[in-house]
Amino acid sequence: MQFDGVDMVKPATTWLRGLLRAGKAQQRTARKLAKVLFAPVPAQSKPKRKPASATSTLKPHSKSPPRARKKAAPAPGKWLASHYVPLPELGTLPGRRLPYFLYIPQREPSAAMLARGRPLLVMLHGCEQSATQFAEGTRMNRLAERKGYAVLYPQQSLRAQARRCWKWYDKLTQEGGGDVRLIIGAIEQVAARYAIDRTRIYICGISAGAGMAHIVALNHPQLFAALGLHSGPVFGGGHNLIGALNVMQHGAATRVDTAIDEVLLRQPDFPRLPMLLLQGQADQVVRPVNQDQLVRQSLRLNRMPADTVVTAYRVPASVAGSRTPAHAYAVHDYQVGKALLLRVAQIEHLGHAWSGGDPSLPFNDKARPDASKLLLDFFAGQRRL
């Protein structure tokens, strides 16, 4: 039997070239992600910044560089700095410490708060944000002063992640390890030191902080009365850096139901977990498909029946030239009996930024709705029994 050497080499060469092209494409993707995640942080004096990311964030979201600003007067309450260090296990060194900041309102607590304690809100920042920047940008402490909330701001350390990213895509973290234990430890430490109402503890975050807040609540649902996610990635996907980027852009369709089923399998008595989802419809970093999939996860997690009552309404944008700009947004409320278990807010024209925040700080859009107010309004009707 004779073989034509030319005919044999041609298909093999074509296959090899295709393999090399695929390899180069993967390398380009890996280099792009590595550049985003691990490139040196630019000097503060540089005005140009890029959009934020849930894995690496990124620079101010605003279309123009941040302008020089006068710092607003801080809220009048106490702004305390501390940290949590887990007790070492026998024969081991002390674990990594978690810095945090705590706001305690100056306003005297109401009679009900004197009896039960203050409600506590836990706020998780995004990548390349500090806890203090997150507090200033969201203006949450000013609202907390009026409502009587204590506000806890855990801060990812630069030693743990060079851009202060919470590792929401890490599988062990998703199962309750890693930073989850540190955040829970900080919450318990604050609740033990101050008069906190254990039936009114809430957690929320933006971007990577939203992903982390979701994970903390899923692993410790008995601790939280409600959860708020702003521009957050869907739960359960990623598991590595390239996978995280894929989730941010495309969601995690193959893991949407499975990830929640795994949570329910580990915790058969999982209680209801009310949730507020906020998402900019022009977000190119964590795309709106993530919110769609988070809605599905919440319906499954809360075992909502097919006949769940859904109420929808739309709030219009402000008129052109208004001194108080506002994006239009749509709201869908999912209610079972008298319990509001899910509120979904879809904000038109909003990119990857905190809605209604201080635009002179990274990752904030000045146009309403005010995400901080929406969160506290939603939390006001939620209590862990």
C-alpha cells in the first residue's frame, strides 16, 4: 500500500495551525485579564481612569476625569476604626486580620432601639475602593444617621488582594471559607460590643462586594434579615479569573439552578432571604444578564410558587436640564402573602456605578435613583424572626 506524503501532511498542517491559533487566542485572553487584574496601580496624580470591574476594578466610572471637590461635611456620629483577628487554632499562628470601619449615629436611639438595639447594615466595597471611599461615595452614613442604623464597612486588605477585590469567584469562598469567615467574625464582634438588634442585620455591596455579600448571606442566612446587591455577578460561577470574567460578561447559565440547589442541599432548613437587586442597564462590566439570573436564583432559593404576585411600575427620568438629574427605572416586586421577598430595580442608562452617589469619587453616578435610600427603604420592612 502506498501513501501520498503530500496528502497526509496537508491535513495535519491545517490541524496544527488551527491548534496554534486557538492557543494564541487563549493566551491573548489570559494576557488581557492579567493586565486588568494585576497591572501596577497607576499613580494617584494620573487623571485618566478606566471603568471598574467586579474582579479588578478599575478606575472611576464617570465619562470625564473626577473633578476637584470640596469634601462634604462628615455625618455627625462616631467613625471608628478597628479590625477582627480570628483566634488561632491550637498549634497554629494567628490568622489574617480584617480591618473595618464602623459608623455609630449621634442621634439618640428611639425607645424601640433602646429596648432591642440598633439595626446594623454591613456594606462591602468593590475592587479598588477603600471602605472610607465607599462610605463617602454612597453617602450611606448620612442616611444611617437619620434612620438610626449602625453601619459596618469591612475592608479587604491589600495584602490579601492587591486591588482590594473580594474573591467572589473562588469556589472555597462560595462554600463559606476564605473571607466569609472574617466578615462574619467582624459582624459578631461588632454585635457583641455594641447594642445591635440581632433581628435587623442587613448586608449589601457593589460589584465584587455584591458578589461577596451574596455569598456571606447564603452561607449564614439566619444572621441576616435581608440582602442588597448593586451591579453584582450571579452566584456560583467563575472558580478562576478567566471564569470570573466570563460570568461578568455572560452570566453563568449552566450554574444558575445547580449552585442554589447545592446551597439548599447543605442547608435544608434555609430560611426566606428577602433581596433587593439593583442593576444599570448600560453596565458593560457586570452585564444585566447577571441580574436576570440572580432573579431566577432568588425565586428558587425562596421557593416562590408559580402564582407569586408580581407588581411592576416605572419611575420616569427627570426632564432635560433638571438640577437633580434622574435616570428612569423599572421596579418589579415579588410578594408571597404579605411578605415582599424580592425587589428588582432596572435603571436605564446607568453604567457600572453606584446610583445617586457622589460623582467626584470612583464608581458613582450622581443621577438618581438614590441606591442608598432604595436599600434602606427596602430593609425597613424586613426583620428576621
